Amino acid sequence: MDGYFASRLHHQLRAVVREFAEREVRPRIPAMEAARTVHRELSALIARQGWIGATISSEYGGMALGHLAKTIIIEELSRVSGAMGAMVQASQLGVAKIVHFGSDEQKKTWLPAIAAGECLPTIAVTEPESGGHVLGMSATAVRDGDDYVLNGRKVFVGNSHVGDLHGVVVRTGPGSKGLTAFLVESDRPGFRVGDEESTMGLHGFSFGELYFDNCRVPAANRLGDEGDGLAVAYSSSVLYGRANLTAVSLGIHQAILEETTRFCEERHRYGKPLHELPSVKLKLGMMQSRLMTSRLAAYHAVHLLDAGMPCDAELMNAKLVNVESAIDSARNAMEVHAAAGLFTNRPIERYLRDAHHMFAPAGTSDVQLLRLAEVALDTAKGQWSQRLSEEVRMVSAS
């Protein structure tokens, strides 16, 4: 499978990220699990490797390697730490809005800094009362001369406490044409980050609340035109969010299988390794099958995305398959570990907790199934992957 989708460059990238993750990330995991708070230093160290710039063009100092490379980076970090894989995937959402909707000046200002690891971007869409219903948001931006004044609250913002530049979608008018996106620097007056709250998993990663209290932002910080906010939110979620969360799930899934096979080789029952028991062997076989299918779905989807081909359905399916499979395999792993899996001296319970964090963002499994049903019924309303690839071609030709 790797041989079909991945080039020698991808294999080299995987080796570099894996070595880094084992050397720099794994030793820090006990401290992250104990503190249950964002790990700023490690987030910054990872950013400085240049990996946030995987999809940023070389014109702006990025790696220009595309979505498959981005998937491999996130996957390998997540194999060691779901939290740090989540950190990179959330930053990539922040990259998407600038790459696809930023002005020339915004790209020149921010993309080189992001590629160099000097700026961590976020995207902030969700609100407490609207959840995944984007059109239900109530945070506002009101034009005042050369500025906009933002008021409201955003929740579940990935990299909330380490982000330097927040991509915020708010209301500038009624209906679907009344959403607009802005770039808001973290040091702007009227902006603040909420208190860190303890979560079930992903310890070391932050996804908290942002508050805007008469936060004044220059009109030059607007992404696109007034009314483009819905496109910013949806395209970032569909093209980047689903692929990124797929990659985190894939890395966690790989770790689950590796840890479980290691456990089965170490433990003996009836004078033989645990994996000699037929019931255990069947579970290992199912986990291997799920992982192979999940990786195929993940790589195929981003391969199409890199090729500029319509692939919204493939991205939905990849997220669905990877999230559900990782959670199912985590449960099987806990069954194999039995009581041993309940203790924190082994990482399997961490993998189970972290895997559940991938379920809701960018659409729950039910949302993916509803959208896939629309594909089956031929009632889907266009494809974001096709729209943006056409825009990229138009820009390249001009």
C-alpha cells in the first residue's frame, strides 16, 4: 500500500518524523499525562521542524509536499502521542483558511512565519449553543470605519492556548451569506483565552474557549469578502479537518496494534504466548484487518486530494472508517489486556481515551453517514474538493 501511494520522499519523511517522535515526544508523555495541561514547549518544538508547512508552497517557505505528506506527519506523531498529532492537525486547519482565502498580503505576512514554526494558527467556528450547526452561531463582527468590532465566544478551538493567530468565523449579517472570517492575533485587546479545563484524553493538547469583548480588528484582517465565512468554515472542515482527524486516528490505531501484539508476546498462558489462544488471535487478526482497511481509505482520499480530483465522499468515508475502526480496535485491545489494561503503566487506556476525541470534530460518524447517503442518492450539493481545485488552477493560470 505504501508502495502504491507513497514515494521515496514520503518514506524518508516518515522515518524522520518517527525518529523525532520517539526521541522528543515519547519521553515527555508521562509528564503530559500527569499535568493534563497543554505542553507549550513541545508544541513549539514540533512547529519548528517545519511540518506545519507541509501544504504551504515553497514560495512562502513551506515544504510543498501536499496532503499525503501531511497525513504521514500527523500519523507518525499520533502513533506516539495523539495529543501532539492533534496539535499539528489543528494547526493545519489554520493553514487552510489562509492558503485558500487569504489575500496576497496575508499570505506573505503569515505563511512564512507558520512554515518556520514561529506562528501557530487555529480556526474558531463552534459556539456553545450551536455546536456543529454552523449557521446557528451568534458571535458578531460590526464594521466601524477601517475596523471590525468582534463580540462573542468560541469553544472547542484546537490549539486555543498555544495559538498565535486565530481564524474566527462570526456573523456580519443574517443567513448563510452573513458569515465572515477574520484573522485575529492572540495579543489583540478585547481577546482572551478561557481557563484550561481537564479532558478525558489528548493530554498536552488544548481545545478550549476564546472570548471576544469589543475586540477591534482591522478590515485588512478579513479573510476574503464579507459573506465568505461559510465557505471558510466548510472547506476547512471538509478538506483539511476530515483528512487530519483521519490521520490522528490512523496513528493511534497503529499504536494500539503494536502495543497489543507486544503484550501478547510478553504474557504467557498455559505455557504459551497469549497470542496462541484462538480467541486472542482472532482479535489480533480483526485489528490488523481494520488497520489495513483504514490506511487504504486514508491514503486513497488524500491521494485524490493531492491530484486535484473530486474526493469529498472519500474524505468523509476515510474519517468514518478510521475513527470507528480505531475505537473498535481500542476496545478489542482492552479486552485482550483485561485487568492489565486498566492501569496507566501501560498506554492502552490512553489510546482508548485519545481515540474517542476524534469522533465529534469535523462531523460525527452520523454526519458522515448522512452525507454519504446523499452521495448514494445523488443529492449531494457539490464538492468542496472540486471547487477549490478549480480555484487553484485558475490562480495558477493567471
